[in-house]
Amino acid sequence: MTLSITHLGSGSGGNATLIATDETKILLDCGFSGKQIEKRLELLELSPKELDAILISHHHIDHARGAPIIQKRWGTKIWANFETCARLGMDPVNECHLFEPLTRIDVGGDLSILPVSVNHDRADNVGFIASHRGERAAVVTDLGSWNDELVRHMAECVHISIEANYDSKRLWNGPYPERLKQRIAGRGGHLSNRQTADLLSNVVGDHTRSIVLSHLSAQNNAPHLAESEVLMEIDEVFTGDISISTQEGPEFAHYLGQAESEKIAI
């Protein structure tokens, strides 16, 4: 088995992504309750006790809600940076394994993770680059802008999961207070469909086999808007599979090097 990427769910209500190989199974983020994580893993015929680790991108509740519970209940290793660990109220010595940006983490014999800093809402947030036997996958959400370091690492990935949070027209014409609109659209907020398309145009190539658009706003976006705007930008260079991760996962899995996603039988 190659590396698989399965979104257990994605959105403001919770985010978690299962990364699995023959030897290793981890979660990137754990934004659902312990009960929900257990329920969603059961659909994949897995138990939380089979997880080798959980890596947390930042402390916001939709990315970290279930991590302390699972750590206490099943003894699962929690990896996070110091600020995230502290803001979750976890002991950085006894309850967290600390990581630094751009320092590779060997989470199993056949899987390593590289945290890459991204800018988001005064949180010490990171995106993740997973490496397995010479191939890479990116899982990146909650960023209002990007830097050259992130582009360099994403450009090497066979699979990319990236947020497409909002449609600009829906956001600015919608009911949110002006201050919240400014926060979402700011450099430390979230990526619009247009921004996601621009970022992908800088990293997608012939080697890119699959893309998942994630963290879509229920209020300010729609799957067809996100997909059409992205494809309008990258259609000439991208021939692989593009999917949308919703709040109600898991729905599908991607395998590195495989263009088509595989539906989850429920």
C-alpha cells in the first residue's frame, strides 16, 4: 500500500485528515470531539488506539478540539509547536511532543512530516508536507497568504489538499459584520477561491495527480464555485482528479500516484 490521504471532515465545524501507510497511521489535526473521531475512524475500520500520532497545525478549536481527549483516553502521541501546546492547556513536557517549522518529524518507519509555517489569525500555524518513499503530499489550511517556502515544498507534491474558503462576492455581499469580513479576507485570514487558484497555478505540474479543496465556508462558498474557479486557472496543466472535502466525511481517499479517488463505502 502507498500513502493514502482521507479527510475525515473539513470545515468550520471540524477538520481532521488521516494519513496512512502500511506501517503508520496518523491524524493531521483533530478538530472533532473524541466520539466523532472514533465514529469517523470506524467507517474506515480503524480505532483511535491504532493511531501512531496526531499532529496539530494550530490551536483553533476546529483543528484541535479532540486531541487532548484522545491523548488521555488512548495515550496517543500529540505533536504540536510550543504555542499550540500551551494554548491547548497541555503540558509541553509530559503531554506534547514539540516540533519546529522546517524540522522533519519521523512519525513512523515509512512516513515523515515536515511542518511549514503559514500566516493565520495570530496563531502559530503550520501546513504539513508528508513524505513516503520519495513521494510527497501537502495538507494546508487556514492561511490568508503564502510565501516562497510554502510554494517550494508544495511544488514537489504529487497530492495537494488546500483550503478554498470563500467566494469573494458571497463574502462581501453576505451578512457577516464588516470587521469579520476584513479578518477573513486579510493576509492572516483564509484563502479565497481566486487566491487558491493563484497558489495552485504556481505549484501544479505534470507530476500533480490529485487535488482536494477543503475548508469551504458553508456561508460564503459552494463546491461548484470553488472547483470552477480553480479549474479555470489550472485546467491546461492539470489532468488529475479534483475533489471537494466537506464537513461530512470520510467520503473518499486518495493514494499517492493514483489519479482517481476511491469512494468510502458506508
